[in-house]
Amino acid sequence: SNFDTLLELDLLKLVRNAGGETTAGLVQEDGTTLWYSIMRGALQEVLFEKLPPQISNNLHFGKKLADIVEADNNDGVLCKFTDDTTCGPFDLVIGCDGVKSAVKEYMGSGKIKNGEIGLYSGIRIKFAVTDGDSKKDNPAKATLTQYFGDGGYALDGTYGNGKDNAPTKCGFLVYLDPGYIGPFKKNKNSAAKAINENVDWAQDNRQRLEEGRANMLTQIQTANIPDFTLAPIVSNADRFFELGVYFHNPFNKWSKGIANGAATAVLVGDAAHAMPPFLGQGANQALQDAYTLGAKICEYNAMSRGEVVVVEDDEEEPDNSLGRYLKEYEQTRWFATFGITLKSSFLGYLETGGIEGYYARFRDVFFKAMGFVGVARKVLLDAATPKL
């Protein structure tokens, strides 16, 4: 296929030469650049393995929050799960449970129903995942390639899969839901329905696997997306997934007293700001949220133990409440995540090129110009620079 290169970036060189807080935050003393492409499951394993035993031994997997209730004598809250188990009491509940956060839903209504709290964007993503072969040569560096078409775009790349495991190849197809114009349904009476955050395609069902492969290849060809590197990934994929991109109202608070003031709930990651994936910042921002929140909780605990004295400039009684520290966490992270969310949302709609590629030519010219004047580099580096 014939195509024009609109933008080409060497990310490692870009970070090393950026200078300032970008290089200081992303390049270690030995020259290692902290910019990786990694599968989500592998990242979770890395984080889990670094936990001290007193923490990791108390982790419970496969839990889904069903309700939060006040404990006896106003002694915090109890968390009830769908498997009829209960944990607690707790004085702080941290909701890092994704776009359709049950904790966020409870904060808003005092109830947990179906998790239908995200705002559907009208943008869909299909994933094709090909597991690596440890017997073959595997690249030490990853190359990510994005292809624009009419009414959609595609991305393929290689992602780390954990220590001693072969990298995984992934292909992504991003396109507009034909039943929607942005977040608005075209016909309120139509059968179009916002798809789930992550549709579970049965991996042991060969027919569904073949169906997913055929559908994705057809969509790529229909959108005139170059497929010379993408098609082999899709054709050899071991599994397929599909999800809808969701947003949150960015002006909702991230923390709130719950259960008549018996405890406090606070949000982290996609539960707080539902980061669209178009700048590749979802996991990065969630980790920065967690770091900042953890630091504020440590400050509060140190103050509560009398290890830190809070000095105020005015004569009023200083606010030493947990709410104050949670508010500081939100103020630190809100501005950073709001800016990235705004830019990422804009890119998501722009990069698809509109229904049937309505503004694809404008998109192509826009990216070529932004790459030439250096705006694309600035946006990417600004999003990647830690803000703690």
C-alpha cells in the first residue's frame, strides 16, 4: 500500500534530549529511560511482586464490590462483595476500580447498582493479541506504528510481557460507533447500545475467534488502513477483545464522606478521571495518583501521631483533618489529569477522521503540520512528564 509518513518520533532520544523536569523525571542516573510498552497483566505482576509480605498476604482477588454499609457504633464502614463476603471496618475506602467504579457510584448515590456511571464517547477499540514465542528472536526495543484510514485508525506494536517472557504483539483498531455522533445516540429509538468497557469474547470458542479475526480484517480494509504489518498480527492473533471508550465528568469531586460520616471514600486512576487511551497515559496517571495519595496519607498519619506540626499563617485553628490532605491530593493531580484527558479526547475524535473519513484529509494535514513545528513532541512529552 502507498502511504505518506505524517510523523516519526524516536521516543527514547526525545526524552533524553528534552531536558528539564522531563529528562530528570524519566531518565535514571545510569542512563536508563523510564518509558516502556508493557502488557497490563505483566505490569500488575511487577507491582504485586514488589509489595511487602504484610500487604501482599492480605490481597484478595476476584472480588466485586456490592455495597458499603456503616459498621456498628459508627466505627467506620464494612465493604460487602458479590460473593457474600464482608471486610472491614475501614475508615478510608480507596476506589481504584476502573471507569465503571462501584466506589464512585456509591459516592454519588449512596447505592451500588449496575456501574452505569461512565459517559460513552461513541468511540470503539478492537484488540488483536498475539502471544510471543520465546524460541524466536525478540526485539529489545519496541516500535509503535499508527496508520490513519477513512473513519478510523490502527496501531500495532510490541509490548513487554514480564521477566523471562516473550513480548506480545498487539494490533488495535479505533473507530466511531455508527450508531452515535460523539457521545450522542443518532436515533434514541434505535437498537444501538453502548458496548461494555471490556467485552468478554470466549477464548475457547474457535468460531468466535475466527469471527473476531474476520470482522477486524474487514473493517481495516473497508477503512483503507494500510495492513502490511497489522494484518499478520490480526491473522495470527490468539485472542480478541473489544471495548468502548468512556469519560467521567471532570468536575466531580474525588473524595467524600460516606455512610453518614463514618468513613471517607477517595478515587484513584480511571475511577477518578477516566483517562482516554489516545496518549497512552492511563496506567501512568493512575500510578502517579497512587503515589501522590500515598504520600498525603503518610503526611496525615505523621501529623496524627504528633510527628509533624502544622503551622498556619492566620490565627484560625489549623485544619488537620484527613479531608484536607485528600483535597491537596486532588488539587495536585486534577490539573495534570484534566489537561491530558482534554487533549486525549480531542485526539481520539480527530484521529478517527470522522464518519466515513469526513475530515480525514484535514486530520492528515494537521498531524503533518504539528509534527513539523514540534507541537506533537511537546504534547507527548508534557503528558509523559511526572506531576506529583
